[in-house]
Amino acid sequence: MEMSLADCWGSSPASPIGFEGYEKRLEITFSDAPVFVDPSGRGLRALSREQIDSFLDLARCTIVSQLSNRQFDSYVLSESSLFVYSHKVVLKTCGTTKLLLSIPRVLELAAELSLPVLSVKYSRGTFIFPSAQPSPHRSFSEEVSVLNGFFGGLKSGGNAYVTGDSFRPRKMWHVYYATEEPEQPMVTLEMCMTGLDTKKAAVFFKNSADGGCSSAKEMTKASGISGIIPEMEICDFDFDPCGYSMNGICGPAASTIHVTPEEGFSYASYEVIKVNPGSVVYSDLIKRVLACFCPSDFSVAVTIFGGRGFAQTWATGAEVGSYMCDDLVEQVLPGGGLLVYQSFTAVTPGAVSPRSTLDVWNNEGMETTAKGEEMCIDWEVEKKVVKKDVVV
């Protein structure tokens, strides 16, 4: 059964203007259970489909396809993706989903498996339609309050960051992080793209006269997505009349792409986690992703655990032709983590989807809550601005 994007909104309030592409992303990592409790070491992978559905229902999304290997299980959702490792769950949802409402059930299920929380990371960009978001996602301050209620007691305490250039509020990156102890080495890349090239976006419309494809597999091939990391086994899904999602798996590494191609609010995201940073050239990967969508604007957030030596080229700024780097910021995270955030604007945009004219900003260009209250987040860890307005 195929779903339209309207169907995916479910009972949550939807924007009357368009679909919210920017995802909310929650990653919770757990410590080992006692050996006698989990001798096989399956951890969260022992959860049944019914148990997984129980927390997805709370977030207002459902599973539409699944792909697994020996290391983890991946699920394409009606809104974005879910990855379940033995000791880590990554839930990413778009639209007007209520992702944070899934936390109590996830923690309850983990407790039943004797898995204590090691760390949590929540991240997202700046919503295109923030006024359409339901509680508890009406503002970042509201989200932080909820997260602190569950994870503020971890050793590091709750740490919230709004990263980016305040003069470009639509390109701000929001991160919450708390940890009990330093994490194992890992690199995560989150990429958000807006203003997609109209011809590139047309690929993700089913049976359109201007280049659309009739199936997800055709979209994957015609867009070039299959060539981003060719070793990835891909599970893809197309929506009716338009839209696309995919998960890719290869060993412990996972990638995911989600596309909202409609003019006025076109958006695509790319993410890869647990990839070997020594086997993939960072800038080349970004260029391959950009070639699939040719956005007018994009941002890249790389989260690193394990130090710069482990991350290699991923710990530096990307060099991308035809784009101007608006901002490059390094943010130290508790437990030795590092966030490197960049935003870019096309020097010669070409043909792009027109921007929405919806006014959802106050005079200072800040996100607002449903009641118009300004967002205000304290900086709790050193922030290092590396460079700005550099053509790369």
C-alpha cells in the first residue's frame, strides 16, 4: 500500500503551506547489560516488531520497509528512518511528528533488557515551518526541557547548543548532548539541502512528464544515489505522488536519504553513521551527494568521537566548488566529542525551486514557540568560530 505525504502527517497538525522536510534526530546509546541477563549480546535487537511499533506509534510514524545485516536492523519509516543496533537506537522523523514523545517507551524497553543509558544526542536544523510543529517541538527550549527531564542526570549534565551564524537564522543547527562517560570512536555526518534543482527534484515525482520515475529503484539509479557509497545495500521507498526515502547498510555503517521535492519547500537530507573515516574521502562524499540534488543551500554537521586522528579529513572543513562557505564552527562536546558545522550557499544557483514566502520569524529572525516566546539557549561548552564567508 502506497502512502502520500499527506497520509504520513497522520493526526498531527500539518502546515497549510507545505511539508516539513527538516528532520528531528534522536540517538540514544546504552551500556552493556550483565552477561547473565543477555548472554547472546543482542541487546536492543531482541525487541519484537510489536515493541518497536509501540514507541514509533508515540512519535506518529510507522515502518514501511526493513533491511538488516549481522550488525544492525534498519527501517524506512512513513517519516524518515530508524536504526537499531544492539546498544544504540537512532530515530529520525520529519513532518510534524512528535519524536520526543517516544523517549519514555524506549527507556522502558531498554530497562527491561537491563541496558543503562550511556549517552543521548538530539539534533535538527531550523524548521521551514516552525509554527506548524506540535508540542514538544514548538521551540528548541521546549525540546531541551523535555530532554533534560530524561537525561539531565547523566554525569555531563544536559548540554544544549545553537550553532551557526546568528545573521543567518535559517541555517542554525540545534544540538543537545549528555553522556555518562566518553563514547567509542565514531563519526556521524548529517547533511541538509534546500532549494533543490528543479530537474533533479523532478526525478522524485512519480509518472511526471518532466523526468519523474515510476519506482523507488528507478529514482535511486536516475538520481545517482546508488553511486554515493556504491558498497551500500539500499532499501528504498517512493511516496505517492512524490517523495523518496532510502536506507543503506554496509557492515556497521548506515546511510539514509529523504527527499521532499515539491517547489517552494524542496528539501533533501543525507546522513551516514559508523562509516570508516579512513576509507571515505570526506569532501568527495559531499560532492557526490550534491551532484544528486544541486541545492541552492546546504549545511553539513559532522559529530566526532575518538579524536581528530581517528576522524582524519572528516575533522576539517569541506571544500566544495561552486558554493560559498557562510559559516564554519567547531563546538567541543562533553566527553571529548567534537561537532564541526558548516553552511553553504551556491555561488551560481542556476534553476532552483522557489523559496516559500511563509513568514515564520520574529523581528530578530529567531525561532518562536507557539505563543511567540523567543528561544534562548545557554552555551555551556567552549565554542570556536574557525572562519566565515570563505569561498571554498
